[in-house]
Amino acid sequence: MATFPTEPQFFHSFDGVRLAWREMGEGRPVVLIHGYFSTAEVNWIKYGHAAAAAARGFRVIMPDLRGHGSSDRPHDAASYPPDALMRDGLALVEHLGLTDYDLGGYSLGARTTVRMLANGAGPRRVVLTGMGLTGIVSTTGRGEYFRRVLTNLGSFERGTPEWLTEAFLKTTQGDPQALLRVLDTFVDTPRQALAAIDRPVLVACGVDDDDNGSAHELAEALRGQYVEVPGNHMSAVTKPELGRAIADFLAA
């Protein structure tokens, strides 16, 4: 088994933007998509979640979203049409020739996963983490929060949610201009589209995470399994319980 993650590999998406992905492990493919401001390395590798899945016999495929990490970070509006992230995800699945695979994500990665499902993706199992129902059916609220942070950097009082968000941006060396454009890609998913999803779904979320609304309600809307892990939206992704929940569900 490939114990360590690969160096970034690259492909060109639907519009020519160059996107990166990393892999860890061998076996059944699972695509895991990171959250906003983050990277594949921070979300999945740093805290052992990819290793937990790899140890259960999975080939963990971890893209960097456009505007993030090792992927291209264009600043022009034309590079960020609505649903660009969904189209990138489908392009990666096609590029790798995946036909029998699992799919999931954290926060924005979970929203991207749902958009992929609503647009024809057919994974065996689905993992949605760090996401609630409101963040799927109405993206405006979180989008406006991040827009306010990105357009007022350096102005927030220490310890506030906005200050902590900006601090995370600094740790991931995010590009504010590119990340502002990413907000333009957000698309709501109506409840009827959720009701049409017929795959086994795990919804796992921090017990103190309500940033995107109720994760329990999201699980109910998808007729999925709901698991709480310790932490809030920023800290739950650092907890080993998250990786164990993902690996246990995928391997069941």
C-alpha cells in the first residue's frame, strides 16, 4: 500500500484550468474534496483522515479545488462560472476513468459533492462532512459571510469568527482574489433534488458546528446515516473521530 501521499498530479479541467490532485493508498477509489480556504493536504492528509481510509483498503483521491492549493488560481471572472467546482469534480472522475468509486467532501467539498450528485455523478457511497441542510439549499448566507471577510481583511477584532477565518486563510496561504471569485460558483440545490439522491449517505459533523445549518436535517433529507464528532466547524476536521467515521462507513 502507498503509505504516503503522492506529490501533486495535474490535469486540465473542462475550460483548460489546471487542477491538482494527490493520492494515498491502493484499492477502491474514493474522491474526497476539501473545504473553502483549505487544501487536500490540510483537510485530508495532515490529520490522518486519508491514512485511515487507505488503511481500510481505499485509494484516496484528493483534488485541490480551483483557486486553492496547488491548482490554478486565476483572477478573471470567466474562470468561475456557476457550478465550476461541480464540473471540475466530474472532469476529474472522467480523467481518471472512475466508474465504480465513492465520493465525499468537507464543507464546500460536501456542497460540491451534492452538486455532482445532482448532475449525474454515480458513486456507490457518499460522505458529507462539515455541512448542514441550509448550506446546501441556500448558499447565500455563508457566501456573504466569506465575502465580508475577504473584502475587509485586517479589520477584525482578535478572537472573533471573522478573525479566526482570516487566520486560517493565512495558514493555508490562500489567494483572496481567487477565493472571492470562487464564491461566484456557488449554486443552491433544491430539496427535491436531494430527495432524488438514492445512494447510501453518511453525514458527519462536529457537535458544535452549525455554520451551515443542521447536519441532522441534512441527513434526514437524504435518508442518510448521521454521526456526530467532537468540535466545531474549524476544529472537527482535526479530530481522529472524523477519519474513523469516514473509513468505517466506506468499509461497511
